[in-house]
Amino acid sequence: MMITTNSVARLAQRCGEFLGDFGQTMTPSYPASLALCILDAIYSTGSHPTAVDKVVARYIAQHGEAHGAKSLRYSIAAAGGARPWAEFEACNLKPASTRPGAVLKAEVVDDATRVMADYGIDDVGDLLEAVGEGVGNDAFYNDVSKAWRALPSQSSGITWLHLLMLAGCPQFEVDDKVVGYLAEVADSEADLTVDYVHDEIHAVARVLDTEVSAVRRIVWQASHGRILSLLKDEDLLPADGPIEGPETSSSVWEFSPEPVAGRPF
């Protein structure tokens, strides 16, 4: 396993872009609203981040930032069902997949709220209690996960993992997207194992003086296209070879990100 100052520096630069002045993440998360977690998770796949942000923002404008799953289900019912809710409240008629006849994402959202009701889950705390908060807990080995992945076009489990990340669950899945993202910053000799990914993330958290959970969420959301970097190629640290200059020392890399105007988070 090779964890180097150079590879940590590269990943820290990418993650630092999404951190505020006091180490807080400027990425989507909704610890006070399971409704917003569900919306963001379902709408995130196959959509530009701005489109997801707009769906969430419209819901917040009408209902605030503290709705649970039950209130989300009631809002869909009050609109006359999933289709009118999608058209007039979410203003998004995107289907859940590209297959002909695919249901709307709004219909999957409605179904997801019913899954939560079936298991007595209304808020984020209920969800975390139902799935278990331990990092070693396999996110797929619980009844709620199985019911979620049985929803239309959700069998891959990606939106389920999005949901857990948005809710603040410590579960972190090292999938192909995450490995691919780390491969962009790793040294060429690195063996991209699950342990390597976790060690890199822990090292970056120390360098940026932030929580490991914050770096995990950035890496997950960046690797899956939920957040997009505004850094230009010429601003990135070199992909190969040693990094020299004020950015590095023999043991630590110091990074002071400048705020980026116009970031929607």
C-alpha cells in the first residue's frame, strides 16, 4: 500500500474546494429532513446537479427544511398524485430510467415514502436506527434496503447509498466510481484496494482538519456526479511526479481554499 504526500495533496485539493472556512462541508446533506434526503437521492441519478438542487429548493420554498417522509407523502397526495406533483410542485417530469414506459422519478419518490411508512420510519433518526449506524454495517443487509431496492429502477442500490450519505449515516461504500475517483489522484504504483481508499480519506481529513465523514461525503458525491468541481485543469496539482513548492512538506500538505463565488451549496 502506498499513501504518499503527493497523492494526499491531490485529493485534499479536490476535497478542500467543498469545505468552508471552519472545515464544514458545502455539499448536500439534510440531517433534519428525511423528505429532502429522499428527494435528493432519487433525483440525483442521471441528472445534472443543478436540476436536483432545483427540485430540493422548490420543496424547501413550499414546505421548509424539516419535513419527514410522511409529510412528503402527504404533499404528493395533496397535489393529486405523483404526476401533478412532479409537474406543478417539483417542476420535473424526468423518468426513473431511459427504458420506454419508465415511471417518473416522482412516482418512485411516492413509493419510497410508503416503504418508510411500512417500517415506521419518518425522520432521519428513525432511518439511522433502522439500518444501524456502525461503519461495519453492510448497508444492503437490512429489510429497509431490500424494500428500497425493489422500487422501480432502484435495484443497483446507488440511490439507497445516496440516501444514507445525505442522512449522515457513517456507512461508506467503496464502489467502482469511488475507486475511479481515487485513481485520478493516486500515484501510479498505488494498489487501489478498499483499505487504500479508507487510508487516503483519513489522511486527507487530518490534512484539512475536518471530519472523516465530511471527506467521505465529498468523495462519494464527487465520484457519482452529485457535485461538480469548478477548478480548472491548470489549477490542479500535477497528476504525476513529485509536487514541489509551498503546497507540500515532508509530512503534511497545507491547503487554504479560496471561496468560489456562485457555488449552489
